[in-house]
Amino acid sequence: MTRTDCIRLESVGRNFGGKTVLEGITLAVNESEIFGLLGPSGSGKTTLVKLIAGIDEASAGDVYVLGERMPKLAQLRRIGYMAQSDALYAELTARENMEFFAALYGLAGGRRKKRIGETIELVGLTAHLNRPVRSYSGGMKRRLSLAIALLHEPPVLLLDEPTVGIDPVLRQSIWRELESLARSGTTVVVTTHVMDEADRCHRLGLIRDGRLIAVGTPESMKRETGSATIEQAFLRYGGAAG
């Protein structure tokens, strides 16, 4: 399959006050690719995803998504974003939350109803659709946030630690769906600390202290470093446990 850049970062940096959080990030993510960002807590993964999503702006360099320089408000409907912190309305039911976000994404009528049904079934919350979100466990909130990110079938899906607090069986189901989405043309960027998830990504970017220390397929990284696992490869590239 011929692939072209869907996401491109050119010498991207981000400073907060006097602290450098990201420095010199140059990266291209292909269409229909599952690209994983792997690194310890505080390495800059979440900041990088926010820059791609257009909810934060780089201090240096340029970020492009689907050919448009970010941040750009019009691109938000073409991006599905799931943050580490669940952006949900606790006093509303899951259905009401989904109706609200569907309206923001411009979904209406039969398509809105269909997509709510499909995505809530994927994350295993159909039986809890009419419960207020305040009664949900942390894992259930993560699942609902993922369903909302998928609602409008965006061509770019950005997921920050999407499977934290989700049981192993459902986690496997979610990954099968991500693989199916990629096959159908969706570009997926996912941050993770779970090593078997890293192995399921088409390519990985390893981040340490705000710098991209390696990019490649899981197999090529293990081969280059003589490692049996991605965790070992990360350490041999100069990463740190996290």
C-alpha cells in the first residue's frame, strides 16, 4: 500500500515558563498507521499529542495534520482526541454525554443514533447507557471517553493512554477495533506504557526527556538493539524505566 504523511512535525519544541518539555521533534506519521509513543511519565508524550490535536501550540517548529498547519479550529472535526483526563459531564447520563458531543461533531438524525449505538457497544457500555456518569467507575469513564472520540469516524485518532483501567479482555477488543480502523484508512496515534500494546503498533517513537530518541517498527528496534522486548530496546536506546 502506498502511504503518505498524515501528520508531520518539523523541529517542534514546547516550553512552559523556563522549562523545556519538548525539543527538536521531527516526525512523520503515515496514513492508515498505528503509531505508538512510548516513554516514561513526564517524558513529553501528552504534550506532543496535545500539539498534534491543536489544543496546544508549539513554542518552536511546525505541526501539520492532514496538510494543515496546527492549531486550526476547522481541523477539530477531523480529529478524534481522547485525553488522559476524562472530559465528561458527571451529572449527565452516558447517552446525554454522547448526544452532546455528537452535536458538536455535527452528527444528526439516523447517523447520530447509529454511531452512538456502535461505539457504546464496542466499549461494552450498552447496558449502562442511561446511567449518570458520576456513578461510573474510572475504567467505565475511560471506555466512554473512547466511544466519544470514535463517534464521528475521524480520519485521525489521537489516544492518550486509552486502556488505563480497562480489563484485559476489553483491551484486546479495543485493539482489534483500532487495527480495523487503520485498515480502513484511519491514522491512529496512541501513547502507552503497556509493552504488548507497543508491539501491536506499526511503528513506535521512543521519547525521553522531551527528545525523540528512536523511531521504527517494534521488530526493527528489537533487532537493532539485540533485544528480546521493546522494554529492553528502549533502555538500550538510552531510555529510562517509567
